[in-house]
Amino acid sequence: MKTIVNVGMVAVWVACLAGRGAFAAPSEMAVERRIDELIARLTLEEKIGQLCQTNGGQSTEAMSMDKSTEVLDPAFLADVRAGKYGSLLGQRGARNYNILQEAAMAGCGIPLLVGHDMIHSCRTCYPIPLALACAFDEELWERIGAAIAIESLTQGCNWTFAPMIDVARDARWGRIAESAGSDPFLTSRFGAAMIRGLQGDDLADGRHIAACAKHYVAYGAPMGGRDYNAVELSDATLRDVYLPPFRAAVAAGVATVMPAFHSYNDVPCSMNKYLLTDILRGEMGFTGMTISDWAAVGELVRHGVATPGADAAAKALNAGMDMEMVTTHFADGLAEAVAKGTVSEATIDAAVRNVLRLKFRLGLFDRPTLDAAAIERTIDFAAHRALAREAAAKSCVLLKNDGVLPLAAPRVALLGDIATNAWQMQGTWSTFDFSNTTNDTLLAGLVADGVDVAYTEAYTLTGRVDCAAIARACAGADVVVACFGDYLEKSGENNASARIELPGEQLKVVDAVKASGKPLVAVVFGGRPLALPELAEKADAIVMAWNPGGAGGWGVADVLTGAAEPYGRLTTDFPHATGECPKFYSRTTTGRPHVPGERWTTRYNDVPFKSVYPFGHGLAYTTFRYANEAVAVEGAMVVFSVDVTNAGRRKGSELVQVYTHDVLARTVRPRRELKGYQRVELAPGETRRVEIRVPVATLGYTVDKIYRVEPGDFEAWIAPDSDSGKRLTFTL
Ligand code: BGC
């Protein structure tokens, strides 16, 4: 087969994924000169200090506490003045930020990076990333990134450890909540959009902060879905599935990258030169800074590949780690490593250079302190809350609807503990100001939308079900809205689950409501896809609400009432049972592809082959018809087009998706891969021709480390989800 697009085209692809050009720092030469001067005058100890990040000097109390009046420990302040740290982890309030920056400037004259995990939340909490991904809306990611950035500055943070761009295909993995789901193309688009929002066009404009692409790389693929576990995958899969979001992040100018905790190819990412230097800097051209994950340099010792101090520090630094988070092996051992010759001072200088470059990009040398009150005055918090409500509504996925939604019935019975629990609307990285959001429940949202609703708790998600209470509640209602799913504490970091079925006795709730004869609307909360085949069978309507954020109860209510049209589409598959995990639509082909009814084709003998709900699935309150699907190769683009008609009686928004499959390749290829999508809003009866242009450069794959697009036949589908659509063909 002749190669028509080679590795050089990857740059084009990356630019397409990122949606904009590389970061252009102002007067780069001048900055490099100032860095040279600084490095020339720093002692080795001061240089090492720049490579150390501490979480010291902050209160160990809850994140939500007001830090504005907290008094810093004088010993900590003295350490900052002595230049022991290049960076601080955690927010200490804007007042302390200024005190600390002044101390740093008074010492070795280098300001501090202050980083914190503003993942989907700062003072305003937005839906978890897995939810937000379902909106298929890059602009929404960008707007939320910008809103988080400006709120972070008011808290004294100039850096966030976001976005998390780990492709996540295993619902057992708790951190799937923090991901954009199972698809590399989507993760690339949304990650780059978030970076644009957080960083803006100019990191030094006083409204933006540095982003961090994490966790580099393939952290979302631990064996068994168990967090921190080793990752085993081919180099080709690494390059075609797990690296693309990082390439897109680098192309979008991401300031920092965080290597992951796990080992890849039996080498922890934190000391994996192949990943950190050869690929990240060599192949991708990353010129920013790397920061270890929490204590990950120290964990090289527990991995059993380094001894503490000089050895662990040398292994991490020599592989390409610039800064150590929390543990102190750089501080304790780097000078010794230089003395022993296991680390060169040039390697230290290169890392320091990366740290200082970021500080210049952020404008910290010219303006180390910030006027939080002035920034605060420019923030429209009501607009941020409206954005959170909009995002929550757009993140909801209408999985099923037998016509009971939007709510039209006069009297609604609302069931389940989570319906009145504002905390549970938040998400795995909810940070501050929870106190402002205690009215953000589903019950409050329904009331605000004018619904005549009567609430009965009747059950908790994991506890006993009071069937008699359910019967009484149903008796007085025309329709029942019941909450299902799992608590937010069950997803997120180190929350792998060996069971993703609905916990507790929730299926009894389904049966109790069904026994009443009243229609059941299930609202499902949680941070991961769940195995809910029984609910899918018995409920009359299902809305996947995820962890919808601080205005989540209101946003979900908007979808239930029809104040907002359903908008979301799944970015993961919903399996029948945990045992299918990892289950994802873009599985590679097998020699025995599944044929329904045939015995010797790939399958499980106890659950259906198709997902309960596939990637891309999501309904509207109207229906759409596709017609006249067509595909044409036009130079460097493949153009897909289709007539989409709103065949119902309500306006609605359809998400048209394009999937392709390379029919004959050198290696097995995914049965389908998402290559493009477009949303179209249609009035009842309206038809519009939708055109989706897919760069030819994105249709390749990697063999022997080389990405190529090859001529030949392709199959394609223009479809509402990853399991349906009319099969088309085209030839490159
Ligand atoms: C997580 C990171 C996070 C870091 C700092 C770690 O445990 O894996 O995602 O950025 O802590 O809070």
C-alpha cells in the first residue's frame, strides 16, 4: 500500500484537533535572555528550589473554608523567602498570595506558581467533565474554562491542574468522571477548548491562568479499571488513542503537563524518558513545564525502581520531569546527584528554564501580586451561575422517552434522597463556596420551574426502600420522578468500582412505582456510566443527569420540564453488566465479528452484544429523519452531507455524527471511529442539509511509530449514534 500522507501530516491533524495555532509568547528572545541572566546568578540550591512544589503552609481544614484571614506560619514564610520553593500547591487566599509573592520576590526575586485543582469548579461549580462532554459543545468548555480562570485568580491561584484529557474506556475506573469519555477525537477537541478558555490568548492579561494537561499518558487504561494500576497497551494504541489529546493540548499551547502515576511498559510515567522526553518534547515539540503528580517522584521508591533522595530525583529529572509535587526528593537529593554526577547541572538548568519561562509567560515577574478585589468587581457571578445551569441542562442525556417527558402532567411525585441533596449535585472536584449553593436541588429546580411537585424521600440510593411510602406518593400523583444512580463520592480518584450496577435496592423502587400504574421518569445521577438494563426496560423515561454541578438541580429540572431542550449525547457506552468493561464503541475488528444469532462469533453468552445505550446516543423531545446521505472526496477533505428533518412537533437539536472505518489496512482497525459532528437546531417540519468536512489527514493510523493515511476503501456512517446509520463508502 502506498502512503499518501505521512508523519508530517500529523502536524496538520493536530492543528485541526486543537482548533488553533501554537502558543505565541511575546518577545520570546527577550524572555530567554532574561532567563539566561537569572540562571547565571542562581546558586544550585536556588535552582533546585525552583523545581520544588510544596503543599505546606496551608490549612488542612476543608477546602471550602474562607482563607482570606488565615495567618501564614512564619517558618513557612521564611522558607519561601529563602527560595526553597518554585511553586505552591493549594489555594491560600488572595491576601496570602500577595504576602507569599512579596516574600519570594524579596528573597531570590523569583515569583511563585500557585496551582490548585480547579477541574470543573472554583467558586461556581459546573458539571463534571464526563457530563460536560455530553454537550458536544467546545464553546461551552471554553466559556467554562474562562470562568474558572478568573474565579481562580480571586482565590490566589495562577495555575490549575486541568484539563484531564485521559481517554477513559472503562466505567469501573472512578476517574472516568473527570474525563471526556472514551473517544480520542472528542477528548482532543474538548481539552483544547478548555485550555483556550483557561489560558486565553495571553497568559499575562490578568484574567487567565496556566493550564495543565494530565495525566500523561494512558492513565485511563489501568488493568481492571483499578486506579494507579499498571497500563499494558501497544505502542500503536498509545499513539492513536491516548496521545492525540496531548498533541492537541500542546498545539493549543498548554503551559504544563503532568505525568501520570502508573507504569507504562513497566516504567513509571514519572521516570519514563520515552514518554517524557522522546515523545513529549521530541515528537510533540512541547516547550512548557512538567510537574509530577502528587508525591509521584516519591512513589518511584514504592514502585521498586528507585531509592529515596538522589536516585529517585535523578531518575525523574533525567527522564524529563521538571518539578516535583509534594514529596521532597528533588530538595533532598538533587545536589547530591549533581555531586555524584548522576545529574548534570545542565539538566537542572533546562528544567529551571522551563519553570522560569512559565513565570515570564504569566507576567509574574512584572506583576507578582494581584488585586483580587478589583478582579472580583469584574466578575458577573450571576452570569457564572447561569452558565452552570445552562451547562447542567446541556449535559443531560435523554436516554429513553416513551412520551412522558417533558413533564406535562399536573401533579408530580418526586422520590429519593438525592433529590433534596444539594451537595450531591456537585462533583468529584467541587472546591469552594458550597454554602452558596444549598438551594441547588432537583426539588428546588422543579419548584422554580413552576411544577406542582410533592416530595417523599422513601429511599436512599444505597439503603432500604420504603415501598409503602412509594405507593402513597404515587397515589396522589400523575407522574413519578424518581432519582437513581450513585453518590458522587463513589467516583473520582481512587474510586474504582468492581460493580457498576445500580447499588442498593433501587430496582425495588422501579417495581414499586410500576405497581402503581403511574409513569416513571428516572433521573440518574453519578460520575460514571452505569449498567442499568432493568431500568432501561421498565422506566418510561430516563434522563442521565451525571453530577451536574452547583446549579445542577435547576438545569436538570429545566430538561424535565422542557424549559431546555435535551441536548446531550453519550461519550461512553452504557454496558449491560460490569463484566463487559472496558466497553467502548470503537473496538477493533475481530476475525469473528459479532453476527446476531450465530454461535461462533464474538459475544457474551449472558448479555446482549450491543450496549444498552451506545456512544453518541441521546434523544430529543422531537424526532429527526436522515435522508440523501452522501460522501465525496474533495482534495484534502472528505465531505459528508445529509438532509436532516425535524419530523416531530417541537423544535429540537440533533447532533449529526460521522464515523469511518478503513476497510483494508495493515493492522486491525476500529470498527468505527468518530471523525466529525455537527449540531443542527430545527423547527418542526424544517429540513436542513448538514455538511461535515473531515480532513483526509485524520483518517490514518500508526504502524511502527509512523502515522500514515493510506489509499483504499473506507466505510462511513452519518448517524445519530455509533450503532446506527446508513453505510456509505468512499475511496481515497
Ligand atoms: C491527582 C491529580 C491532582 C493532584 C493534585 C493527585 O492525586 O492525581 O489529578 O492534580 O493530586 O491535587
